[in-house]
Amino acid sequence: MKIRNGFVSNSSSSSFVILGVGQNGDGEDIMERDYTNGIEALYVEGEFDYIVGIVIASGDDYDFDESTTSVAEMHDMATKVSEELNVDINEVKLITGVRPC
């Protein structure tokens, strides 16, 4: 019989790649806001409670489609995020991780 030592979970998670800004605070204010230009908020449970930005990729291990995004496209996305959230463009980061579903 095999015994597993370590973390075992039945919870669902999803990987993501987002060009955005990490935020902590009131979830209702962040999640319910009417964003434009393809910007959305993700609940992530990490260094930040939420990341707000443009999702480049999202899905589980079996549903993570390959895609490409040019640096020029990412610059345009970063500009949109910067303007929408009223933050300096240098605060906009390419963030990857796993979040609960």
C-alpha cells in the first residue's frame, strides 16, 4: 500500500497569466467594479487578495490553451490597465500563478 506524505487536496485550482496590478482590500469594491477594455479582477489568495488586469491565459492543467502575445500587444495592454486603474505603468506586472476556483 502506498502512503502519500505531503499536501493532498480535493479543491479545484486554476493557473493564470495576467498583466495587471495586485490589490488587497474590500472584495466587493474590487470584484463588482465595472471595468472596461477587457480588464477584470481575479481572486487569488496569495501576496495579494486580488489581481486586476487583462487575463492572457487561464485554465487548469487540461484546459490551458497555448497562445502567443507580442511585447507590443503587452505594452498596449499595460497602458490600458495603467489608465483604467490610474496607476503608473511601471506598477503593471506580468503575474503568473494558481488560484482557487
